[in-house]
Amino acid sequence: MNHLKIKSLVLIALIVFAVQPAFASNGPELPEQCALIAVPEGQELAFHVYAKGVQVYRWNSITFAWDFDGPRADLFAEQSFHGEVGSHFTGPNWKSKSGSRVKAAAEPGKLCQPDVSAIAWLRLKSTETTEAGIFRGVTYIQRVNTTGGLKPTEPGTFGEVREVEYTAEYYFYRAK
């Protein structure tokens, strides 16, 4: 191999490795129809986790419909659901194993549903964080790459609760 080819290969490798982390640090790649859940300018990705759990629904005997009761999921560092790092629960809240916590609210109109067989992707705005830990200063959260979790389609009975399995990825941002 000549000297020029080696230099070219080294340059290409440096560019690939230099660009890859920058791309990954900007959050998930969103389909065109989900552009409205992108976080506002001035935010940077703090970290992201994989969730596996259930969306809980309660039958409302007055409206004869399933009401969303809340999520319950474990959070993992790895896509294979290994390396548990925390939990996600009603509020919605996310809590790390070390006790750090963030509470958020879904932003009206900031959702999309690229897969009709799964719960929507959405953007949430932080309403409360702990003073220290991984969730300190979190400003926005995105829920993306969802599977399952849709409310039941068949009627329930008085007071019935159903848990529907789901998975998702959560991306957490802080102001720059």
C-alpha cells in the first residue's frame, strides 16, 4: 500500500470517529413527521436509557373507556435491557438507582405516532428535578422508538386495571 493511500485511510477513519459522537450527542434521528418533538435550540443531550415495562390503564365505568393510569418501567443502560439504572413511574417521574429524580409533563401537541401499533413518541418538559445526581438540571425528555403500550380495545369491567407491556427509549436534555 502506498503512503498516500495510508494517509487517506487514516484521514477517513479520523473523520468517521470525529463525526459519530457529535451525531449521537444530538439525540435520536426523528422521522419527518416527528420533527415537532425535537428539543428547542440551546439544549444538549445529557444521557439516554432504554425502558421496559407496562402502561397501566383503568376502566372508567362512567365514560365506558380506558383511562391512562400511568407508566411503570425499569430503565436500562443497554438496548438489551441489561444494566438497570433506574425506574419510570406515575407522575411521570424517572428516578435513578442513586436517588436522583426528574418529574415532567407532556407538552401539548408535541407528539407523533410513526407506528400505529405503539404508543406515541412525545416531548416532555421538566417540572421538577433533584439538586444533585444524573437528573439534576434536566430540561426536556423525549420518548421515542416505542413498542406496544396502547390502551386495550375491548371493554373492561367496573374497576378493572390492565397492564400493557411496552418498551421505549428516553432521551434526557439539559440547557447548554
